[in-house]
Amino acid sequence: MEIGVLSVRYARALLKSALEQHIEEKVYQEMLTLYQSYLKVPNLRFTIDNPMLEKSKKKSLLITASGGTVSSLTERFIALVLNEDRESTLQFMAASYVTLYRKHKNITRGRLITAVAVTPEIEKKMRQRVESRTQGTVEFQTEIDPGIIGGFILEYDTYRMDASVQNQLRNILTQLRK
């Protein structure tokens, strides 16, 4: 079975169970933390995929990677994945859960890139603008990139607005080359 199909099936089952128990937000945070742990610690995947490591130690490590104190549902889910020898796809299951949860709750990811730090008021305004356009909640991430010189870049869904000085200079240069 394809990894993507398998991971989505497990993630759907986890989301369904979490919704029934009304703990989908907690499980979302745990799966997001687990997924980010895989991204931040590349050796986690190699350790979990190691067939010589006992399942009990893998379970303990995965619970720690999920935030330490996890819901009983997440703990049982990890045990099930280990019992079925599917730990090599757990990273994809966590990512699939995050995606399914965001879709279910109408959450959009947004990103604001600026040359200097923005005030909380400006960030709030940008978040509200995106929320009004998407008719949902926005998980907003701000980044500082001095390379854009000034202005900002706003991204969400498939939308990208580049109002940076760097982009404007690039456009002027393109016009001058014609």
C-alpha cells in the first residue's frame, strides 16, 4: 500500500476518534509537535526505524517527541502504529492528521515576511485581513528577512503578495533591460 494512502487512513481514524472524544485540539497539538520533532531532529527517524530498538523504548521516545505528557488516545495510537510495524510512516501520519485537522476546522496557514520586526498591531491587522478573505482561522507565522530591504511578502493558501523593495527593484531592473 502506498505510504500516502496508508498515512491518511491512519490520520483519518485518529481524527475521527479525537472528534468523538472532543480532544481533537489536544491531539492536533501533539501531532504537530511530533511532526516538528521529526523535522528538527533528523536522527529521530533513523532511531525509530531501527529494528534493534525495543518497541517500548520507541514508544517512550515517540511520546517524548509528541510533547511529553500526551492524551491517552495519542498514546494508544502510537502503540497501535508500533504494534502494526508502521513506525516508518508515523511522520507522514502526523503530517496527514495536521492537514486533515486544519481542513476540518477551516484553518489556513499564513506567512508574513518583513525586513524588520513588526508590531503586534500590524501582525493582528494582517491576520484579520487574511481571515476575512479566507472566511476561516489563520495560523500566522512572521519571519524577518533583511534581504527584502523593506516592505513585506504575504503568503497564504496559493496566494502570494510581494510588496518588498527587493521585488520592486527587480521589476525596475527587468524593465531597464528591455
